[in-house]
Amino acid sequence: MPGLAMLRALWVYRGFVWSSVMREFHGKYRESLLGAFWSVANPLTMIIIYTVVFGQLMRPTLPGHEQMPFAFSIYLCAGVVTWNLFAEMLGRLNGVFLENGNLIKKSNFPRVCLPVIVTISALINFGIVFGFYLIFLMIIGHWPGWAILAFLPLLLLQLLFTLGLGIFLGTLNVFFRDVGQFTAVILQFWFWLTPIVYTLPALPEKFRRLIQYNPMQALISAYQDIFLAKAMPNLLSLLPLVGFTVIFLLLGSYFFLTRSGELVDEL
């Protein structure tokens, strides 16, 4: 089976994958005095700006949490931190084959290693920022308790969804270069069509129904349930995302495997 073959190839080339991740991480900050801090500076800045603008200046209310200190900051960070992982992965997967064209032409290795390298690198950056978020929750005394056990399955679902969609778009981008530009634009709209800096109940009813077709809406809402409400998420609401994940994994794998022989000619 193609899936098992790819997993076997990844295991055989695990040293190559890990050394590539470390080389990328160290190379990015080799000449920097602050080092890895820059990997979290941008998302932390975004969180601070959104918290000040939306949390302090606009003072939105969260139904059921009106009296809770830092409620909107918790809600906001749960969405922004996890969304940034999605956006970073999808943005990089979109151009992963084009950016590594010379390596693909000169070296003989399983091409599937490249999306995995992107995924692990994005997870490292995410882990640093997410660690700060957990420390923040502990400091303010709002640890989610047992509900945090649902976080890992949600993260795995997000990674698989992004990986399937990213491999499909990344392969397509080799043959149609406008795909990369189009995806960057769509990501900006997608962010604002996902309840991250606003709440779903704050929208008019007709817009609320439309946004519920957004596959990321249920996922972000599930993260917010865990960290704000300290509650287990509604797993049934994630079934459409599970369906999209299966579709894109199959579609991405099929398109990648059937077109992998043509990648070198197009790069």
C-alpha cells in the first residue's frame, strides 16, 4: 500500500528528516543575538496587539464569562496560537517543492520527507509559543484540568488536515504557480471568517450559519472550549473536519504519488 510505503520510507530516512529540521532551526538564528526568541516574537506581538485592541479597547463580552478576568485573552490566544500553526504549515507546504527544487534534482530521497520536515519545524515553533500560553494559564490560575487531554487528538486532527491540504496544494503549485499566491490571499480571508478575534454569537444569524460551514470553525471552537470553559469539546461538531481530512489526505497522496515523476521536469 502507498501509505505504508511512505511511512516505511520516512522511518528509513528519519535521520535525514531530523538533521534537516535542526539545520533549518539553527541556520535561521545562527547570526542572531536573541536566537530562537525571534521564532515567537511575531506570534507574541500579534497576540499582544489583538489582546490590547480587542480585549481592552473594544471590550467584547464572552457569553457566560463576563466576570472572568482575562477571559478574552484566553479565548483569543487559544485561537491565534493554533491558527498560526495552521497558517505557517499551509503557507510553507504550498511552496515546499518549489523551494527545494535544487535538492530534489540533485539528491535521491523520498519526496514525502519534505512535507514532514515542514511539519516538524512548524511544531517546534508552535511548541515554544504554546508553552508560553500554558505558563500564562498557570499564572492566572486558569489551568483547564482534565479537559486538556482532548488537546492532543485535536492537534493531531489539525496536523493531518493541514498536511493533506498542504501536500495537494504544494504539488499543484509546481504545475500552476498561481496556486501559491491564491492560497496566501485565501488564508487572510479564512482567518477573518473564523471566530478567533470575535465570537460566533456576536454575528447576525445568516452569517453565523454560513461560518459554520468553515471546517476550521469547529476546530478553533473546540480549542476555545478546552482552554476557556475547561470543558471537553463537542466531538460531533468535528465530524465534517474529519471528513475533509480524509478527503484531502487521499487526494493529496494520490496527486503527489501520481505526479511525483513529473515534479523534477517542472521544477
